[in-house]
Amino acid sequence: MSGVIESPCVKICAIDATTGWCLGCGRSMAEIGGWSTLAPDRRRTIMTELEARKEKIAGRDARSRLYRLPGS
């Protein structure tokens, strides 16, 4: 696996305005931009946090739908 850097990118690139995390992979813009230069241990640490980040975004989105006005 020499030279290959694992990436969580799923090619759904949109940033959540509240958290600053990508809706597809859960990374921040800084993490996405610097991914190839991050130390492998830092990338692994971030990878372990991504599912929780995406769940937080999804949970916030679900809650926000409860407060929408009828017809919006």
C-alpha cells in the first residue's frame, strides 16, 4: 500500500454551515485541504471521529425539520 493515502471522501462535497463539516465525509475544510500532508496517525484519529460528526449533522437536520412552518 505504498504511496496510497486512505481517504474518507465519498464525492458528496457540501459543507454544513453550522458545523463546518462536509456532509459527505464529515471532515472540515482544513482537514480536506491538508489531508495528503497530515501525519498518518492524525488521519487515523480524524477517521475515528467522522461517523459521530455525520450523525451530529444528520441529527441537527432532522430536528430542524420539526420547526419548519407549514408550507415551507
